[in-house]
Amino acid sequence: MTTTLTKPAADADPQPTKRVRRPKSARAGGQMHAGPIAYVILALFTIGSLLPLVWTAIAASRDNQRLAQTPPPFWFGGNLFHNLDIAWNDANLGKAFINTTFVAGVSALTIVFLSTIAGFAFAKLRFKGRGAMMLIVIGTMMVPPQLSVIPLYMMVAKLDWTDQLQAVILPSLVSAFGVFFMRQYLIQALPDEIIEAAGWTVPAAGGWCGTSCSPPPGPRWPSSAC
Amino acid sequence: MATRHDTAALPLKEGGAAPGRPPADAVPDDKDQRRRARLSRRWQRDMRWSPYAFVSPFFLLFLAFGLFPLIYTGWASLHTVELTDPTDMQWAGLRNYTRIFDDDFFWNAAKNTLTIGIISTVPQLAMAMGLAHILNYKLRASTFYRVVMLAPYATSIAAASLVFVLLFGRDYGMINWGLHFVGIDAIDWQNDKWPSQIAVSSIVIWRWTGYNALIYLAAMQAIPQDLYESAALDGASRWKQFLHVTLPSLRPTILFTVVVSTIGASQVFGEPLLFDANKGASGGAEHQFQTLGLYLYEQGWVNMHLGRASAIAWTMFLILILIGIVNYVISRRLRASS
């Protein structure tokens, strides 16, 4: 960081305003400017993150014969639309897209909403059994997902839901992870003073959560919905 | 869902609207006092019950779709059940449990799960912390980097594993090709024990580092700037600020990622399953990277022993609870000592 800070000092005369501003931003702590090393590291991580994804796209544009050959292809071939056509028609991708969007949309919205209110209660409200209930929430995350496949299937079969979307949506409407996530976040991000200000004068619990929670968890909602 | 929430939220609305504004009139008569008493009773009811209303939707749905399967599996683990006919259960007592504790492959899988868990979690969280620190700088195109860091998380395990299998190929893989230039002989990433575990861990690291980095970043941005300013005024260096301001403020978040990563590591399944697709659920020719999740799958869905698979699932569950308790005790000690 020091390199970027000393640099402008050398050719400071043409831009005197910048020279005044830079040391200030350095003092402010969390928000300092990134130096070249930071960008190099980020570039490496970007390549690492995207390469496997890009490669699946390359593979999608080739045929089996080429993919089996030894130096694997590094650039796109001409088969993309042919492959897409087959995938779209044979795998019925259009219907799958609609279903996925619907299932993901409904469960994401519900998870965000239910996780926020439950996480808020665990983070900021006092009630009997809070600790035990929180342990249960964390405990549910420890259940191996493979474990519930058979019982869930038998349940769904009993309800005659085997070919319907609610069989997929209902079990995924709540997420223990989401509750835990919102709780850990709200403990810090939501100052008690705001709740007191909102809560003791307008003690509608719904009002508390509505007015005091909604700005801070904003950045967290997308991730708890994943 | 909507109906369920409505029933849960109803009492709040009743109690909520009422005691909002204090009555403005100066002469409190009898009627007014009674009204006030009623409002305050409502208010207290609201205070007492609303937390339960907030958490009840979660617990109702969990009861139906989480607790029932858990108990059912516990019940099944005490029976001899085969996948071919899941409704035909014969009482077996604890025999399923003694069988798996006598099985060397169970202990092998437990050891592999532990080592793969450590190899994947520790570097992943350390790298995520560094990455979050960099992302917290003033950056050009910061949104771009954040989206990119989340890209692996949005990739399906299957797609990621396929690509990594190619990268780690013994004869033609890109990684051995690169090692060749540095003068290192070809490594058999699939059949040697430690290389295969490192390779499987690298898939996990690839998928989760950016995700954890974004969690750390969100928490870092919630740290008040004045803490850094006063630390800087006291003459704390950047590194000291990171140690004494950033890390303590991130403690709940770090605890969270450790818990979630530990749980995730204990359930690693898709990556080792697809890393050697020919061997499938056995986790390599000599079970060298078979995890507990894979062992469970092999017993239940390859060997058809549903009862034994249920016993493995419950054992995993109990091990995790044990780890959770240890984690809790350690974090309490840490809090007490600081």
C-alpha cells in the first residue's frame, strides 16, 4: 500500500487536490485503495474461479470425439447450437426451466422471509427456551441429507404428491442454515438502540421487525436464499 | 405457506397496533384507565408470545419435513430393512450399529472424512479471509469481483467435478502437464492416497472459498469505521488493526463459517463420488477417498442395506453433535479468557 501512497507525492504538483485526499483515505482504515498486488491476487482468483466454468462452455461446443482426444480443446468449436438443440428437445429443458424458476422463486422468497423473522427473534428477543431452540436449529443442519430421502419419499407417496411440484417445494421452505445465518448477522448489524427506539414506543413486534430489520439484512438476503 | 404464516403472525397485529401512542388527554377517567390496563396487558402478551410466533413457522415446517425423517431413520436403524422393500422391517436391536463399528471400511471412511475435512476447510477459510480483506479495499469493478467469487458456488458439483477430473488426469491432465515443466514427475491423482484426497479437497476449496469470502466481506463492512480511525490515532499499524479490530469484530462470523464448514465437510459426498466415476460409491479402488457420506450411500443404495445406512446416518449425526459441543465449549473458553 505504501507504494501507491508515495507515488503521487513525486508528481504531486499537477494534481494538488488528490494529494490531500489520499492520506485521508489511508487513515480511514477499512477503505484504502487497492495496490497492484491486490489486483494480481484478484486476477488469479478470477481466472481460477472462471476457468472450469468456461471450460464447460468449451466442452458444450465440441463433440465427443474431440473431447476424448488428448490435449483437451482450449477454444470453442462449432457444435454449440447443435448440442443446445439436442439438450433442449431431448431433455425437455423448457419445462425444466419453468419448474426450476417456480420452485427456486417460491422457496427463496419464503426462506428469506422466515429466516429473517426467526433469526431476528433468536438474535434480539429474549424468551424462554431460546438457547435450546437455537441448538435444535443448528442440530437440524447436522442431519445428513441422504438420511431423509427414504422417509420423505414415503411421506410424499402417502400424500399422493409424487408427480407434483409441492413435493419439492414444501421440504425446502425453511432452512436452518438461513436462520443461523441471519441470527449471526443481526446480532452485530442491528444495534439494540434501533430496536429499543422502534420497540418500546411502538411495541408491535411485527412493527419492530418490519421497521428495524429491513435495512440491515438487505445485503445478506441474497446469500441466505441460496 | 401464506396461510401458515398468517396464523402465526395474527397475535402480533392485535397487540401491536394498540398501545402505540400514549393517550393525549390530561384527565384520566375510569374508562381510560381500564383501557390503559387492557392495552398494557396486550402489550405484555405481545412481548411474551411474539418471539414464538417469529420462530414457529420454521419449527412447524421442520417438524414435518426434518424431524419426522430423522426419527423415522432412527427407528429404521434398529431394524433390518432392505431397499427392495422399505416397508418390511424386522427388529434387529443394535446389530446394525455393532456391524458398522466392526467394519474396517467404516473407520477408514471416518478417517478419510476427517483428513479431507481438514485439508479442505483450513486453507479455504484462511484464503477466504485474505480475499475478503482485499475485496474490502476500494477497488475498480468491485461488483465484478464479487460476482466472480460466487461463480464456483453457483456451479453444480457434477460440472465442477467433471472439470477437475480432467485437470487432475494422470496422463493428460493439465496439472501434471504443468508439474512436468517444473520438473516434477506425473502424480497419480486418482489412485494414490494423499494426492487423491488433496484433489477431492481442491474441488471443495474451489467451490466454497469465494462464498466464505463474501460472508466475511459482508461482516467486515458492518464494522464501524471509527474503530479503525481511533486505532490509527493510537498508532496501530494496518496489521495490528486487522488483528485487534477486524478479527475480534468478525468473531461471530468466523464461528459461523467454522460450524457450517465442519458440517459441510462431514457430509462431503458428490465430489468423491464423481472424482472416480468408474469406482462410484467405493471412493477409489482402495477406498482411499471414501467419505462417510459415500460409505452411507454404498451401504444403502449399492448394497441395499437401508437399515445399516440409517445406522451410519445416525452415527454421523451423533459425531457432529459431539463436535458441536466441543466447538461450543472451546468458543466459550475463548470468550471467557479474552
